[in-house]
Amino acid sequence: MKDYIIHDEWNIIEEGFVPELNRVSESIFSLGNGRMGQRANFEEQYSGDSLQGNYIAGVYYPDKTRVGWWKNGYPEYFAKVLNASNWIGINIWIDGIALDLAKAKVSDFKRVLNMKEGYLERSFTATLENGNQVEVKSTRFCSIVDDQTGAIEYSIKAKNFSAPIKIEPFIDFDVVNEDSNYDEKFWNALDQSASNGRAWVKASTKKTNFVVCSAMSYSIIHQGKELTLNSELVEKEKYASNIIESVIKEGETLTVYKYAANISSQNHDENKLVEVAEDEISKISTKGFANLKKEQAEAWKSKWTEADIVIKGDVAAQQGIRFNIFQLYQTYTGEDPRLNIGPKGFTGEKYGGSTYWDTEAYCLPFYMSTADSHVARNLLVYRYNHLQKAIENAEKLGFTNGAALYPMVTMNGEECHNEWEITFEEIHRNGAIAYAIYDYARYTGDQAYLAEYGLEVLIGISRFWAQRVNWSEAKQKYVMLGVTGPNEYENNVNNNWYTNYIASWTMKYTLDALDYVKVNHSSDYDRVLNKVNFDLDSETGKWNDVIDKMYFPYDEEKEVYLQQDGFLDKVLMPVDELDGEDRPINQNWSWDRILRSCFIKQADVLQGLYFFEDDFSIDEIKRNFEFYEPMTVHESSLSPCVHSILASKLGMEEKAYEMYLRTARLDLDDYNNDTEDGCHTTSMAGTWMAVIKGFGGMVIKDGKLHLNPFLPSKWEGYSFKINFRDIVLKVDITKDNVEITNESENDLSLILKGEDTLISGKGKKELAT
Amino acid sequence: MKDYIIHDEWNIIEEGFVPELNRVSESIFSLGNGRMGQRANFEEQYSGDSLQGNYIAGVYYPDKTRVGWWKNGYPEYFAKVLNASNWIGINIWIDGIALDLAKAKVSDFKRVLNMKEGYLERSFTATLENGNQVEVKSTRFCSIVDDQTGAIEYSIKAKNFSAPIKIEPFIDFDVVNEDSNYDEKFWNALDQSASNGRAWVKASTKKTNFVVCSAMSYSIIHQGKELTLNSELVEKEKYASNIIESVIKEGETLTVYKYAANISSQNHDENKLVEVAEDEISKISTKGFANLKKEQAEAWKSKWTEADIVIKGDVAAQQGIRFNIFQLYQTYTGEDPRLNIGPKGFTGEKYGGSTYWDTEAYCLPFYMSTADSHVARNLLVYRYNHLQKAIENAEKLGFTNGAALYPMVTMNGEECHNEWEITFEEIHRNGAIAYAIYDYARYTGDQAYLAEYGLEVLIGISRFWAQRVNWSEAKQKYVMLGVTGPNEYENNVNNNWYTNYIASWTMKYTLDALDYVKVNHSSDYDRVLNKVNFDLDSETGKWNDVIDKMYFPYDEEKEVYLQQDGFLDKVLMPVDELDGEDRPINQNWSWDRILRSCFIKQADVLQGLYFFEDDFSIDEIKRNFEFYEPMTVHESSLSPCVHSILASKLGMEEKAYEMYLRTARLDLDDYNNDTEDGCHTTSMAGTWMAVIKGFGGMVIKDGKLHLNPFLPSKWEGYSFKINFRDIVLKVDITKDNVEITNESENDLSLILKGEDTLISGKGKKELAT
């Protein structure tokens, strides 16, 4: 845990340059716009420790992982988030000496991530080896208005000298991934060009053959006047730049405006990439930096209007929650159904891939409540578009007849993770994809989605479950052998309660969906059943049989659901009794010891009680919570939020707040000592859920919104907005009362603290707390 | 399955050149002498498909396998058997055209592995592109008399031409491993030298830094006269040769005698390797090829005198069993306790490492019965010497107080396999190492071994078991969670019956050993207990408690031991009911499907019933055999032999013979379609066991040899020898009688077909069958 980020309501602030923290800050101060993003690397060269990272959504590399032992059905690769061109680079030499913060004496260093307006600012004074002192200020952003572009303002002031200055804005595709298994570079050079004031480089990825053209233009202002010097043109393989030589006098300021575009063959004709890039560059450079920055601020303002959470009386909490919301919107905007939400967003290489069940279980509720419903719909359509690949994935494992197993990790629908105990066995993810359809339809009321897309996916998933169980003669029940539950500290267990439950639930929901679509969308019903070659009687008959006779491990004495068969053979002990030096166990214990212990990585039985809370009594939820939570080490960033929500529901305010704290500033305070690898982007949605679903008590039942808010005692008040079926509600909780404002024209009937409540359009409702 | 090896009692014969079979033949016709070995590659260059392989015992490379996901406690590397210098190479050019069987027209091709005398012969006629025809015959061997050397006789006859001939005998260290994870070469060049008639190359392995000098000398005889031409000397990095130019006339023969030595820093001062190599070369070239070949034949004769099995009335079976015995003695001679028996011997790269539990469970009985007892003792001392590493290995996993976990695969005592489900969990191997001590002491009567070495190892292993179990409150028993049994088609199961049984047995045997050593070797007792810091009361108290309260899964209804908890939840079906196209399942099914199926790779519960047969009634063994064997796919080469032995014991002759057939010609007939990777060397000892322990009914009980032989109905008779406590017995079984000959001076009292029988020194006993 670290504590160097300065608390502020709207800004993330670092003061002073500590090279040892540079990687952590590079993660925290990351920028993105859903289409591209980057770590907070420096513009000028830096020879110190750094993880260089510029990423373009959807551009990945399938790095081979086949070493040593291999088994049938393993994917051939692990998809890596690709470090793409460095488009921010501006090398500076003063009197022949490179400006390099690893070599200069640095003072007044400050980094500010302005979340309100969506830009990164950095300023410092550097004293070079020869004593020359410069004051530098840079401002940059990835535009969310024109998401293929970015812009930089980089100004240098000569404090105590007059000397020649050399400036080299560049595009560099000769980059590496730190996690390359074979120390390979992943980009092939295609072409490059440098002309006066402009440069571009075109490269393609190995194997996947994505083609990207990164282009730049720049202007240099010296004492208010644009320099029109000739520049030296540099072209090398995967590299293009201009080198401009000038002279800077004591007290003078020289400012570089650099405009860049990253144009990918995913979105444009491969042969027109250079043309498009040049057009984009012309467009944004014509607008100019100040106008672009203003547009950016306005665009972010409208996002905040929809999604902001205000916390009163706790600046750290306020900063934390805004940081989470900001990073989520930097990562995914929902405009492109081919894209998804990588666990680290655009902030690092780790975990590869882009899509985990995190999307369905954690991110979907955030986007449903804070954005237009097409955003959440696009997240679902993403999986619909991968259905055929999910069927192929299941076929590789031996399943038949259209059974679909969605991948654990994917870029394009193919499985790209390859630990057998995860890839083959952590199949509960399939259930989360079905649950997301239910959750979406429940929240938005968009039942038509079932007819258009949802039913087909549900049938594929239910077919998988029906084949994945087997009849146990010994138990006279259907059992599910060889699975890994959400608690990945158990592998290859039998009858994981959560997996059995969500499997059975999926089949029930699919039967409901069949009925609904048959009655309400009969032509879709015929179309889908025909398309998937559905044998109604035998398939639904089998599903009903499995639903009736599914085995759920349960202990009669303790009256708890068992995480899996044999769980009670373990030595059960609370996490509290562990030595501090054993924690986190995933850094201190062998895998063998972890597997055999009772300790739980993240909600497992409790994930089921969270998803399906209406199926269980409060007493049941409480008994299970009190049995499992004390054995939970929360070593997944996805763990504390679910526990926080359940604790809120159970009235365990202290536990709810403790769990909330573990997620809210996870990255800002580098809680798990791993922020240097990147931020925990998907878990940020969990933090949002802990506020809205936990403290705010938001649930949807029978088509109705329920709110049951309470105020954590550490706070003076908080407020949030939710977008529920085109109605924007503002919820404001203080020590004294709850105020709900209906910002829309239409009336809304909801259940507020258990009471049927009508809030008319543009109306307001107050309730004492 | 293939059927191209010509049946012969003493020779392995291939006729006709089929390039597609070349890799298979390279494996089958391999040579070795326990210290070095090689695949049957060609001397002259060959541009066709081939797996080049020359191996030096104990010389390995730790190839890194760290890609993607990693877990604490994983070994950093997987040890690879290293392809070492090519010392057989003799390039030939005739009239400027290289002799290369991939480019010439080949006729009369024949390979013969003479097992009786221990050499490989190859002859062929090749018609080169220009019509020149040569007749070639090569003979070579790895000397078992001087195990650092080898010799080749290579003669070429000009059939239909007279032309210039160029001959290049060489040493080449610029070799690769096909299984290199990162396409690296594993040898660093050190030095090389070529002089007239001689050459050597010295190289060292990366990381492990073994230094090896390979040297050669040669002479060339032309029409009976030694050529004394000057040669061109070639020296390149990792390569040295002589090129000799001469002229060969129609009908003439030119013969190259090449002598080679491979001298390793494992056995010699690193700075004297060249000197030693040159001495060796001088020594053997002075002796000359004919004398060396004669020595070789004599040495093999004495091995066969001890170890031969004669089968009458079945040439294929005769060839098969001799091939197995021959390969075992080519792989391991027992002279160096640092060496062990790799699963592929010197016949290929696959499986890496040198030592698996195969050694203790399969190879030890072979060497105990066919060689002097110091050979078997050396196999045990090998593990004793690794005890400290086994303790470190256990510490990495979190065990304490001298608990020892022997590695699954090792070269030097360190674990060098890295699948968690094997490395961390397939811990029954630890039991096999304890069992081998028991087996050795039981067979040889050398109880003193316990005092000197054995007890210390047993204490380390028992300490491991005592920590590895845990108390189950639910079962009120000790359980063992998260293991992989011998049946590797199950991973991470709870309470594998075999593992629980051998763990409990180890603790019992260790308690017995403590008592024995205390009474009979009291100073050793004090020395060992002091050395390992033994807390007698608390440690033996714990062991007794675990022995008393160990949980053994059992089904009351079926009256069988359960392979593991939950085994009966599977869909149970016999292998017979599988489609042919599903077999072998490890090539046709996903790992997921294999894990969830009931199908068993190799003896698991039955391995325990084989090891501890005296603990169980014949009925019990039969019930379990009849339950498990039908579900066993025998996809480990180690599987059929154990089943054959048990079936013999149960009087199921047909099953016993069927299982025997699956091992006896496994490689000769390429039964599993994988002989191209190398031979299944360790399972060859299992084949031997199937004859001696199965058909011969050999067991040791209470210090007495029992024999209970029967004659498989397909055979006319068979005979074998066993060395039991310095007495050599010849056992001869025909249709009519069993004849036992005591070839030693001392009397032997044994149990023959259940009857106490005394056979006096040099005496004989006959019994009607």
C-alpha cells in the first residue's frame, strides 16, 4: 500500500519525482478514449525504469505458449494486448544534451490527471548536466470527440541560459511488449514517411495482420510566433520524425503542439490508412490545441452529468470513486460492439485478452445505469457475435449439437487462455453470459432483445450445461465434475455449488425465454428454433430433468451450501488467524498449499447468493456470508465489492464499508502492490456497484426499481444518478434524508425503502433517514 | 502399429529403405553403453527426415518454460536431455557428388542390430545422380568395455566406376535439440583442433556448464593398404574434421576406421579433457576395430549369461524380450550412482530428465534379479544423495522439519517438471522411493542398507506424509487432499486410495526400520536420529495416529477400494464400449473429457494391490481387478505389465498374456505410433517383470524366494535366470515340467509352487507342470 497521491475531488495529483514510483504513476495517470489509450509515459526520452505502453483497442497478438507439455484442446496462443506506436514522443536536446529525467536534476515535478476535463498535465524543472535549467509543461489527451486522435502541448522555458535547441517529434513503431514470451517484436514494418512538419509510419502485426498507420503533425511556437524552419527528415524502419534546430534564449519559451492520429485497418480500408491519417491530422491541427481541449472538456462534462457520484465529507473517497468512473469511461464507451473491456483497460499489458466474465458480472450494471441502453446492448451483442466461436470452442472439447462454451479470455471469440484448470473448467463464465441477458432485460425492460439475439445464445449455453452434467448412479442426481468455480484457489473440483446453481438457473431461464418468445415474437421463435435445429421435446425434456434432479452440495448441520464436494474435509480457519507474513497467500504460498487450504480468493457461493438473492432468505444469505466471508482473502480485485453489497443488504454496515474501502482506492493507493502493471479496470465497476447496489440498495424486481439507501457513517452525504428505462434519477443521501429527483419528463413508480412511491416527471421525493 | 521388423531370435533386422520409417528405425536401432548412446543416424550426410541424437548420460540443459501464467513453487525449468556432438559423421563425395540416401537411388538396404554382440550394422547400394554405384557397409558400436568410446568401420566399394573420392570424418558440436523451447542452441563453443588423422572439439553447455571434449582419429584402408595421404584440416566453431581426397577404381573397396571418445567434465578434470580424449583415442585405435569388436562381443556375452530369457516356439516373443533386456543394459549399467534410467534411455529427447518413479517401481526389480546387488544399491544411493534436495523441494511447497518430497522428474535432485498437477500433486512417487528400499532389503537381505542410508530417507518421506495429511472434522479421519495418483487421467483429487495407502505403509515401515536399526545398528540409530533432529515421541506418535486413523475410500456395496473420493459419481463404462476412433483417448479427446471420464491411464488402485499383495486376499484383488481393469486404457507404457502380473496371479492366463503382448513388442511394432520419439526404455523392465513375476510367479516373502511358474499356451517353453542373494538360478519351463537349476555352490531353500523345496548347490529340481 502506498499513499503518495494527493487527495483532491476532481484531480489525481502527484508532486515530486520518485523514479521508483514511476511505473505505478504511469498506470494511474493513464489516458484513454475507448478506441485507444496509453500509459503516462513521458514525451521526452527517459532512460529510467518505465513500462512503455500505447494501445489500440482490439489490436492484439497471439503469442504462442506451447512449451513442454501440452494437452488436446489447449488453445495455441495467449492473446496479448499489443504495445503499439509511440505517438507522444518529442525528443529534446539543449546544447547537445538530451533532456532525460533519469539524468537531469528534477525539481517541482508535478503530474495532474484532470478527470473533470479529461487531460493529463505534467510540469517540472530540470537542471541538465551542464547546469542549464529548463521549465517544462506538457498537457495531453486522447480525444473522446474524435477517438482516433490525440494532441499534446509541450512547452520549454530556458531559465538560466541561451543555447541551441533541437526538437524531434516522432512516430515510433519499433516497440516491444515486456511480456513477449520469446523476446520477439510483434510489428512488421510496412512503410514510413517524413516531410516538413509531418510524419507517418505504417506497420502490421505479425500473425493477426492488423495494419495501423500512426501519423503526426506539429507546429512550434517561439515567443508567440510560429517557427518556420526547415527540419531534418528522418526515416528509418518503423520510425519517422522531423528534427528541428533552433536557439532558445534565457527567459524564452518554446512550445510544441503535436497532433497525432492512429488509424487502424479494423475501421478503414487497409489501402487508405495513410490518406485517412493525413486527413485526421489536417482536421485536428486546423482546429488547434485550445479548441480540441475545449471540446474534450465539454464531452467529459456530459459524461459526468450522467455518471458522477458525489461524496461529501470524504475527499479520498470522492477522488477514489471518480477515478474509477473516469477510468471506466476511458476504457469503454460502448460505441463499437467489436470492443470490450480488458481487465487493465489501456493501462498495461497484464492479463492480455480483452474480455473476461468481468464484463458481464461487473461492468454491465455500470454501463446500464450510467449510459444510454445501446451501450449495454452492445456488450451483449459482442457475445452474440461470438456465438459460433463459442460453439466451436465447445466442439474442441467434445461437445456437440450447438452446445456453446464461451471462452474464459478472448479477443475475437476464440479462447486465448491456456491453463487447463481455467480454460476447460472455469465454465461458470458461461452462466454469467446468460445471467447478463437476464440482467439486461430485467433492467432495461428490453425483452425484445431475447427474440432478436438472446434466445439463441441461451439455447447454446443451456445445451452446454445439459451435456456437461452427468448422471451419478451413486447420488441418483445430476452432478457436474471437474470444474473450477469463481474461487480460483480451488481447481478441478466436483459439484461447485455456484456452477451447478447457475447452470440449473440458465436452463430454467432459457425455458422461460422460449415461452416468452413463442408468445410474443412467434416469427423470431420459428426463425431461431429452425436456425439452431432445436428438438423441442427432447431438449427441453432433458433440461427439465436436469433442473429437477440437479445435485447441490449442502451441509445439514451447518445449514450452508458447500462450495464443492469435500469442502468440509479441509482444515477450516478464519483468515484472521493467518500470520501477516502469509498474506497475500498468492505471493507467499505454493500453489499446492493454496489449493489445499480453505481460503477463498473471491466470492463463490456468495457470488450465487448475490446474483440470485431473491431465491434465498435473508437468514440463509447471512449464514453463508458468516461461514464463507471469514475464510475469504479477497485476493481478486473483484471480491470485496460483492461482499460489500451483501453486507449492505444484511445490515452489516461496518463490514460493507470495510469491503468498499478495499476497492475504492485500490489503484490510487496501490493496495495490492501491483498497480505498476496497470489499473484494475473491471473491478472499478464493482466499486461503483458497491455504492449504488450496496449503500444505495438498488435492485430491480418484477420490473420495478427498488432503492434502499443508507449513509455510511464516515460520510456526510453522497449522491448519484442512475439511468433507469430512460428516466434519469438523482439520488441524494444526507444524514437527515433521502431525496430522489426525477430529472425526466415521465413519472416513475419505484419501491423506496420498501414503500411503493411515485415520483412524477421533474418531480422530487424526500424521505427522512 | 507397424510390422516391418524382421523376426529373428538375436537380431533386429530391417530390410529396404523407407524414409517414412527412418525416425522409428533410428529409435529402435539405437546404441548405448550406460555412459553414452545414440540414435541410429547415418554416418554419411542425410538430407531427409531424421532426429539426430547423441547423448551423454547426465549431461542436460534446464530449458526455461516460464511463459504466461506462473505460480509460486513452480520449478524454473524443464531439464532436457541434450543432443551432444555428432561423433559418427563421415561425409563422402564421389566425383564431387555427396553420398546422401535422400538423393541417391537406394537398394539392398539392410540394418541389423546384433544384440548378442552389441553392434549395429548397415549396408546398402546407392546409385548417385550420375549413375555411379557404390556398395556401403558400416558397423559401429558404443563400447561397454570402455564406456567413453565408440568405433566405426565404414567401407565403400566402387561398383561401376572409377572416380575421385573425398572423405570427411568429423566431430560436430553445432547441434540442436528439436524440443528447444526458444530455438536456442544449448552448447557454447570452447575450442577445436584438427591435425592429420585426428580432430577434437570442446564445448560447454549453457547454464549447466558441463564441458565435453569429443575426439576422433581414423585410418583409411584402400585395397588392404593404409592410405597415408595428407588431409585438408577443417576447423570451425564447434566443428573439426579432416578432408581426404583419393581415387577409387571400379571394384575397389575403401574402408574408414573411425575411433571416437566423448570425455566429460563430470568424470575428469575440466582442464584435462583434451588430454584424456587423445589418450583414449590412442588406446582404442591401437587396439584396432577388430579387437574392440571382439571385446564388445565378450562383454555382451557375459551380460546375456546373467540376464537372458529364452522363449521357445515364438520367435517374435523371443526377439521382443531380448530387445527389452538389451536396451535396458544399453541404458544403465549401474556402475555410477550419479546416473539413472531416463524413460527413453539414449534413444530420443522426449520426457527430458533422467529419473522418474519408473526407476524404483519398474527398473529396480530387473537390476536386482539380473545384476550384481551393487547395481540395485547404486539406484537407491542415487536417491539418498538427493535427500537434501528433496527436503528443499518440500520446503518450497511449505513443508518443514526435514520433510522430503522427491521430485517427479530430475537430473540432479531438483524438480524439473512443471505442471502443478504433477509436480506438486503426484506425490505417490515419494512412496515408491520408500517402497524401493523395502523391496531391495527384502530381495537382497541387505538390511544393513537401512542403517547406512535407508532410514534417513524413510524418515524424510514419512515426515512429508505426516504433514501432507490433514484431520477432517467431517470424516473424523486423516485425509489427503489435492493429489494426482498414478492414473494421471485424474488430477487434483481427494483421497487417492493408492496414495493414502502407500503413505500409511511408509510410516509403518519407517517405524519398523527405526526398531530394526535401533536393535541391530545402535550407533547408526543414534547417528541418524541426531542428524535429522528426530523427536522420537512426538513424531512416531503422530505417525501412529495417522496410521490408525487414515481414511481409505471404499464402496461397501461393490466391495472395492475407490480410486478417489467421488469416483462413483462418474459414468462408469468399460473401455470395450468406446468407439475405435476414440482410442487412444489421449490423442483423440480433450483433457477436459479425459479428466471427467472413468477411464484409467495405468494401474492405480491395482498398483497398490500389486505392491502390497500380501495385505489383501485373492478375492479382494480379483474384485478390484475386475472392477478397474475393464476401465483401463493402458495408455502408459507402464500399465500393461502390472496388469499382466496380477492376472497371472489370479490365474487369468489369457488376460495375462494379452497384457504381456502389449508391452513385449511395444517399440519393435511401434504399437502406440510414437517410437519415432524414442523407445519406452523404463517400461521394458516391466516386460521383464511380466515374465519373471507374472508367468514365473516370483515373489519374495519372509526372506524366501517363491516361484510359481506356468507356461503361456502360445509358447513351447521358456527359461530365465535370476540372481537371488548371490545364487544364480536357472528356471526352465516346458509343457511337461519345471526345471530349476542352482548354478551356484550354495544350497537354496525356496517355495516352489507352494512347496518348501531345497535345491543344493549345483543341484537341480524338476517338477511336473
